[in-house]
Amino acid sequence: MIGEGLSRTDGPLKVSGRARYSAERREMGEPLHGFILGAAIGKGRVVSIDTSRAEAMPGVQLVLTHLNAPPQAEVIPKSDILDVQPQLTTDVIAHYGAPVAFVVADTFEQARAAAALIDIGYEVVAGEFVLDENSAAPEWHDESRLGDLDAAMAAGAATIDAVYATPYHFSQPMELHACIADWRNGHLTLHIAAQMVAQLADAVADTILIDRSCITVDSSFVGGGFGAKIALHAEAILSALATRQLNRPVQLVLTRRQGFTIAGHRPASISRVRLAATREGQLTGIGHDANIQVSPEGNWKEGVATVARALYAAPNRLTRTRHSELDTGVCEPVRGPGEVPGLMVFESALDELAEKLGIDPLELRIRNDTAIDPEKHRPLSGRRLVECLREGAARFGWDQRPKTPASRRDGRWLIGYGVGSSIRGHYQTTAEARVRLDPDGQVIVQTDMTDIGTGTYTIAAQVAAAALGVPVGQVRVELARSNLPRGNGAGGSWGSGNTSVAIDRACQALREKLGRVAGTGYNDLFAEVRRHFPTGIEAVGSTRGMDDEPSYENFSIFTYGATFTEVGVDIMTGETRIRRMLGVFSAGRILNAKTARSQLLGGMIWGISAALHEAAHVDPRNGAWVNGDFAEYLVPTHADVPQIEAIALDDFDGAANHLGSKGIGELGSGGTAGSVANAVYNATGVRVRDFPITISKLLPGLPKI
Ligand code: MOS
């Protein structure tokens, strides 16, 4: 039952349009519609604002600006990405597109048209918008140092000392950021596209200064998150303030472009990677210095420089980060936070080292495997990186790799192979689930965990069915409401693990309760429920946070993978096409083979995107996103993703939890981008260190025809 590739139980609801996403909910009646007017400057102040023309427009119910917005929480230095988020409480503009006014009208079109008639005078202040060597403050942060990297670099038989750049990325789930806020009888209900409902409810209550008991958040169906729906944004706060004022439900959906300015991004980064090795390919030094954009408005710091800390052995190690405080908006988690930019550049550097040493890049990775966390000096549980590499190499036909760059042709295509390793921390947080057995034969699972498209409804039913010995069809799963038992939502790849452990424990508690009165020999669960508990029986199970689990102190717990890529690069145009791709992963016990494969494939496609397509470009005059929409922010389409396969090794990691499972949501993306970059180098002999690898960067170095 657990592990079976069961199709999504919510699939029929979704393909028939009966699964209602946040902006489609109508149980509160027809809502009013809001539209946010964003700042047209990158930094400065609103010096005048005239809303009279907007207020006179048909259908307009309310116009909020910093002059009339209700009192909200003070802006405090943020301790968490999901924190208070006051709106329109100041005339200060911190980044391009930040909300400066909010219009509510009978229809969306009326609200949008009225917003265009608000007259604003700005005072522009010079902002900092460009990430470069000069933008970084001198202090180092989050430093980890072992041995002497400089000495290792001086003594290394082969060394790499190279600088790489990665651009701004966005999560941009298909479902736009959306909220319907409904204030009635002193209670606020938010139907919102969110990844973590309880934490969001806390932050909303704290922001608009109402009691937490007066708020319910409901995120029953969410159309993708990828990190963008963790933090609290303007759509929740402005719709909540408006419904409280108007006593009518208010719907607010951000436009795609507003998703680029009102929700956050993955910061751009500049990395210096240093590697030193013996002639035999034993790493003696690993260094990664990252310079990342940070925002004065938020506290998310992308862990670019930390990805190699447990990846390979080496006695001399130095990894650290410098911060460039720029006015380009708020940084937030974007799928594979840290790993996507960090591994993309680190695995590229390792490939460069293999080339210098004349050692096969697969072999170089295998030679530097470690069973012990090189920095924390404790065992790496479930360390199966080498098996991922070997299994992948055998299946992919790595022995057919061109040994010399730019040496293989297929007509006009230059052919290359590349490999990249993946590693991702496994995290556990507190979570609770309630399981109820109804006398009529229904199992009901309740928890506030969300299903952001990843399969929680299905996995939760499988875990409960397995634990109770009933068919999956007998289990009803209720998720994603803040009045259900509290967990930590979907994020950090921890959702399924946290939730499954809690559900399984709740089921064990139920079996014990039943066993005490019915013994253990019964063969009809619900007959015993009816006999001994005629109104039903329920129990709560919980997952402890990793700080309270000794196993997380005794072991370093990660997931692993290896991606193999074959590319063709058009020798005349420089166009890169992925020809085939294989990922092999070790992530503990797989809870559902189908949804897991889908997550891993999605991650790998994300990696293709990071290597070849995605980059948000900043207008250096005002910090606006030049290509902040789906017309020009490139992501892969079907034609960019040909034959691709993901395999999960048969695995069980008892150090992670008693079910042996670990998170997979972000694993697939990590090393995949590096494998693409390395394949492009193998095909062309051109090493692009400034991602993404575009035609204009490849073309000058391509072999002459
Ligand atoms: Mo993930 S980037 O924590 O949704």
C-alpha cells in the first residue's frame, strides 16, 4: 500500500473542474474585486496621491492608500519569512511595483480601470539595483572553515579558482496568488493559495491586529507553490482589511506581472569556487564564496555557498557568504533554495577539475565520496550517492561519453554528456494529525497540511489505509484548514514526511485504544468500532521537531541523486537541445511511486530551466523586472524536454523516521542544472560560467565549421 503508485485521489475533481481553487470559491456569495496599484519607481516616496477620479468611477467601493489604511502591526526586523506584512502604512517605496494603492469595486475590470486613474507624485531616491563585486558589504556571513584552504590551493597538483554567476529566479506557479477574504460576525475567513495555513493565520492576525481565534485560513486546493506561497503577501492583508471595512467578501488576485513584484524571488548570486586535488583526484580543498542579493525588507538568505558542505570529502574547507543589499525586492524560497544556484556552479567547477586532471568526472565524484559528514563529523545516514552515480551511469551508457570535448557530431549537432550530483537536507518539524473511525466504516484523516499539487491527499490516504488495514477508498482526507490539527505545511520538502509520521502514529494510537477493549485477534475493525465505540473513535498523532529527535543530532540526514544528460548543440546557431536525461535518486522509502516520480521529473525540468532558460533581468535604472511576465521569462516547454526518466532507489532511512521516508520535492532540481552545463561543455568545449547558458554566450566559442 505505502509506495504503490496510486493515481491522485483528487485527480477526478481536478480534471472535471470540481476542485475549487481559492479564487473560485463562492460559498460566501459573490465577492467584490480588488486591484493593487504598484509603485512606478524603484525607490523613494509618495509625495502626493489623488484618488478622487478613481473614487468617482462606476462600481468603486473603496480606495485605500497610506493616507487612510487602517492601523496595522509595526514593521519589525523579520525573524522568519512568514511574518507580519503591513500594507499601505507608509509613504516609503522600497522596490518597484510595491503596493501604493488598493481599489475595490464590483468587478475586477472596474477596479483595474479605476486604479489607473489614481494620480501619484513621487520623490525618487537613487537605489542600488545591480549585483556585482562592488555591491557586496565586506562582512562574511555563515562561515564554515576547516583546515587551511589557501595552503591546499598552493599545494594542489590541480586547482580550480573560478567565478560563476546565477540570475534572479521566480517560482511562478500556474495558479496566481489569490485570496478571497470574508469578514462576518466578527470572524475572518481567508480562502487563499498558501503552502502553510496555520503560520499564515498567525501572521495575518498579528498584522491586522485581530485575535488569532477570529481567523480561519482555508487552502483546500492549491495550484503549485514552489516556495512562492509560503510568505504572507499583500493579497491576504489588503483583502482582509477591505472585507472588514466593507462587510462584504473581497477577492484579490495578483496579475502574473504582480507575481514578479509583490511576491519574492530567488536572489542573483556570484560565486567564487576553489578546488584543490592531488594528481590522483583526491580533493584536498573545497571553497565556495558566494555574494548574494539580500533585501532590506526581508530576511531570506539563499544558502548558495553551503551546498557542498556534506557532498564530498576534503580536509581543507571554507564556505561563506557576503550580502549585497539591493533595492530589487524581497527574496523568498524558490524550489531548491540554495541547491539550484549552488550545485549548478559547484558541480560545474568539479567538472572543470576533472578535465584538468584528465579523470572521468563520474570517477572523480566517486573517489571523493564520504560516509562521514566532513564538517559535522557524524555519519551521513542513507548515504547512497555512489550508488546513484553507478546505477545512473550503467543505465545511461556513460561509457559512451565523448572523451574529448567537441569531438562528436551528429550532422549539425555537437553531442555531449554531462553528470551532476544532487544533495538536499532532510528536515523534520512538528506536525499533528487526527484520525477518526466512524461507525459507518469511514476513516477520516484531518491535518492542516496542504496539497499544492504534489499528492498529499493521496499519500495521506495511503498511509492511513496501510496502518489500519483498510482499502484506500474507505479513507477521506481533509486538509489545509487552519482549524485542523497543526503542522508545518508544504515547504522545505518536509510536508509528506512530517504528515505521514503523524498520521501513522494516530492510527497506531487508535489500534491501541481498540485493542484495549477488543483484544488483538479481531478481524473486522469497524465491527469492533461499532460494538465498543458506537459514536466513533479518534486519536491524534504527532511528529516531533528535529531538535527533539536524537537521531537528527547523531546523523546528518540528506537525500542524494545523480543526473545524466545528453545534449546536442547546433554548431551553426549555438542552440542547445536536451536529447535525453536520467536521474537516479535515493530519498528513503518512497510513499507513492507515481507522485514521487512526478516530483523528481518536475525538479529535473526545473534544473533544465536553470541551466538553459530562466533569468529575470533587472532594469538598472529603477529595479523593475524587464522580462517580468510569461511572454519573456523563459521556462521550458514540452519541446524543450524530450526523453527524461527519474528512478528512485529502493531505500529506507530509519534515521529520518520510523517510516524510513525522506523529502523529495526539491531533490531533482539540484545537480541537474550542473549536468546540463557539463554536457554543453563536453559537446562544445565552451565553458559558460554565467548562467543561463544562452546562444549568445556559446556562439563565439563554438568550433569553426
Ligand atoms: Mo519550498 S522552495 O520550501 O516550497
